[in-house]
Amino acid sequence: MTTKPLKKGATYDDLVRVPEHFVAEIFDGELYASPRPAYPHSRAAGVLHAKLGDAFDFGDGPCEWFFYIEPELHFAKDVLVPDVAGWRRERLPSLPKDAYLTLAPDWVCEVLSPSTETIDRGRKLGIYAREGVAHAWLIDPLRQSLEVLALASGKLEPIAEHRGSVSVRARPFDAIELELRALWS
């Protein structure tokens, strides 16, 4: 992702004109684009989606959540695309029919890349907090780390950090043990 906006005062029409091999987002009316993620990034997001989905969405678990990879979220003038996001079924009782959602997720995960880390940790976390996202995870496949954040006093604050190939229980999915090794290999 460029650290400078491609366009200020951007509209959704500007966003859809960005070539498909980029992920385009708008923060406070500024258009940003980044190339599709590299293998370690994609692997971490895909494995995480499968593990959480099996336990909480489509598997043998309680099926209390819906999970989506790279959902498009529209909040006022902002258009965000988290790597993985989840909604509790009590808040999102059926699958959406539109190509985007305006209901803030209950949990988001950003998989950090050197080119996106500043935006993911800064502007995106700020918007997620403003919209009331209760939990966020920041995964860094290169550093092999998982940072767990929870909404407190209007900010997503760190509550835990895990590194390496350990097994963890992390909110809001602490009902299961997640082997981080699977995200890196």
C-alpha cells in the first residue's frame, strides 16, 4: 500500500476504477491501493479463516459466527477491506445480499505486511474503534506474531501478544486452542 493517498476527495467510483489486482480502500475520503498480498500473508488469512470457521461458523462447533475473507465494509466516507472479519449471528442473522456491508463486524483481523502495517495499525484500527468493533487481531506472518486487541474507552487496546509456534486461546475465540504454527507453515 502506498503511504500516500492516490487521490484525495475520492469517491466509490474512483475505488472501482482501481485495477483488480489491487486492494483499494478509502480512509477519510483518501484513496489507497495495495497489491494483492504475498504468499505468507494469504496463507495466514486462509488458515485462520478455516480454523475459526470450522469451530464457530460452518463446522461442528456452535455456529455462532459468520466469517468472511476480505469483506468490503462501508462506514460513512470510509471503505475498508480487512483480511478476515467475523460477525456474531445474533447481529447478522443471515448472509448479506449486497457486495458490501455497513454493519461493523464484531471482530477483524489484519494480516500485516511491510507495505500495509502503518495504515493497518493507524487509520484502520481508528476507524474500527469508531465503528464499535469489539475485537481485533493483528497477525504478522514474517515476525510470527499475533496481537490481540479489545475495545476499551473508544480505542482498540492491546490485551495479549503471542509469538512463534505456540498454541493460544485468544479473545473472542478463546473457547478453542489455536495453533499459531499452522499460520506460518
